[in-house]
Amino acid sequence: MTPDRTPTKSRHDQKEQDDQKGRTSTRRSFLKVAGISVGTLAIAGAAGLTWRAVDGGVFASGTGEAFAAWAEAGPDAHDALGLVRAAVLAANAHNAQPWQFRVADNRIDVFADTTRNLGTMDPLLREMDVSLGCAIENIVVAAPVNGKTATVTLLPDPADPTHVARIDLQAAEASVSPLFTAITGRHTDRNGYDLTRPVGAAELALLSAAVDAPETELVWFTTPAEKDAFGALTVRATEAIIADPQQVADDAAWYRTDWHEVQSKKDGITIDPSGQSEFIRAVSKVIPVSTAQNNAGWLAGTRDSQIPTAAAFGALLVRDPLDTGQRLSVGRAWQRLHLSMTVDGLRAQPLCQIPERIDRERSTGLNPDFSDALAALLPAGRHAIMTFRIGYPTGEALPSPRRPAREVVLS
């Protein structure tokens, strides 16, 4: 069972989160900006909009200190910090980056930063554990190119449940794998996928072979009936989240709508990787969007673009959904799987609304609506820790901001 890792939050962090909740928030897909027209832009005035566009980073997507970490993950055979540079580029929920590292010449210890929890969006810390597992796997993948082999021990200290992994390093002949080269090119792709390019059974089988984590199983939803059932349940879970005021508030706390805030915090959900068009992204940076519009846009994007264009949906399963070690293993499997898809030219996006509602039900004693509905789609006795969609790209997936290694290493 999961050790007690009750999320903690400093008074300063709580104030920042409270302040953020009071701002105009933006939704995950940043919608189609309902009610904003070309006429609105004209009325606003070209000169004023130009200034606000520059100040809002409209012409500087993916640049600045907040994105420098993507260029810092190259091999460094004499510095274990090089492995942390790869770790910080791992997939993670809400781009909260809930990790800290202690680095020595022959060892890296990975710790959960529970002050960076997602509140009611992740009340059981499932997504935090998955995120940490992703970072651990990037270290393992990057070790050979840095002239190391990495041996992972999960949860090495029973007295400290935040100490999620000890990674022992030994010198080895340097080698480069395709997965390592994919680390800097792996991004969540929220765009619609190419309906003219299906993902065949042989491709899915090869991807399944990449998942060799203990007690972790990968299942695919590929038939029309399976895809319709998973898609409909995901839409319903999205509707339930945006009808839950506390989940909406905790979700919105991680949105970064101001360019200067993006550069200073280097985390959270931003407009550029949202899957919206270049025009919509630009407008969203200069004209505020309401919470209601954002919620409607997230729902519309999920229902009308992401679900209909998925070549397949997948789920990573375990027997005990509350076991921290199993959830860390799922994170390692997801990172390796996503890197493998990147190598193969495929794209992926987590669609975790169903597990998020299941966790909400479990943590509050709500009726197990989504728990029962998802269980009907899965093998008996198995629980989904990670759910996602895959397909071939139709556009570029842009990077998210990242805190560099030096900011997450413990002294």
C-alpha cells in the first residue's frame, strides 16, 4: 500500500496558489476563444495589440530561460548532473515537475517534492508517482550515453516515503540509443492526429514489447466499440471535472498565462503546447479568456478533436492502484513507451480524466461511478494508472517550460 506522503505546502506556496486561483485562468486546450473575433482585434487597436503581443511572448514561443533545459540534455560522461538534465525533461502531470535530486559521482537519489502536488486533481498522488517514474526512466536511458550503467532501487528508505528511488551508477563504455536521442524530441501532442494513417496491430505489438515493468500491463482499445466506450467515458469524466469547483480551482492553479510568469516559474500548463492554432494561441496571449470559455474549450477539444482522431487508446494497468512502487513502475513504462513512439514517428497524449475522477471518488467516498465504468472495460482485477491516445501527427508539438537541473538539485 502507499506510504503516507501527505502533500505539504509552505505558507508562501499556499499564498501563490491562492493568488493564482483568483486570476483569470486558462483551460488545458485554451479553446477556440469563443466570442473573440477579428472585429474585436481591430477595435482593440493595432498599436496596443502589437505592444501586448510582444509583452505577452506572442513572437517568442519556446524561447527564453524557461525553455533552455531542452538544449542541456546532451552527454556529459564526467558529471552525474548530466543525467538530471535528462530527468527534468520527463513527462509529468500538469507540468508540475514534482521532483528533487541529490547527486553524487556514483549515485542519484530521487525525491518527491510534495509541495508541488495537484490537490483534488491528484488526491492520492497517483499522478505524482507516475511523473517521478518518468524522471527515473530518463536517467536510466541517459546513463549509457554518459558512460554509466544505472541500477534502480525503488523506495529505498522506509523511514522517508518521499525518497522514491536510489539510482546507483557504475562506469561503462559509452553508447547512444535511439531512446536517448528521443528525449529532447518527446513532447505531448494535443493536436488532432492523422486519420489517413492508422496504427496497425504489428506496430501496437512492438510498442507493447517496450513495456517490461514488473506488475505492469498494457492494454489497447482499438475496435470501434472499445474506442467509442473509452471516448464517451473520457468526455463524461471531463464534464464531471469542470462541474467540480474544487477540481477546477486546483487545475487552474497550474496555468501560466503571463509570459513573464512562464519565464520565472518554468513550469505549469501554457498555451503553446495546447494543440490550438497559431492564431488562437496568439490571441489567447493578449486577450483574457474566461474560466467558462476555457472549460468549454477543453471539453470541445477533447470531444471534437482528440478523441475522434485517435488511432488507438491505451491504458497501463496494475493490480494495486494504491501501491507506490507499482505506480512508479507505470511511470517508467510510460516514459519508455512515449520515447519509443517518438522514435517511430508516432505521437501521444495522456487522457487521464477518467483516473482523475476515480481518485476523486476514492478520496471523498463518492459513488464509484467512473471506477465501475472503467472496470467494465479492463481485465478483471486490474486498475488503470495511466490512460492515453496515440496516432500520427498533423502538426508540430511544441515544448513546455522546464526548470533546469541546477534548480532541482538538493545541496
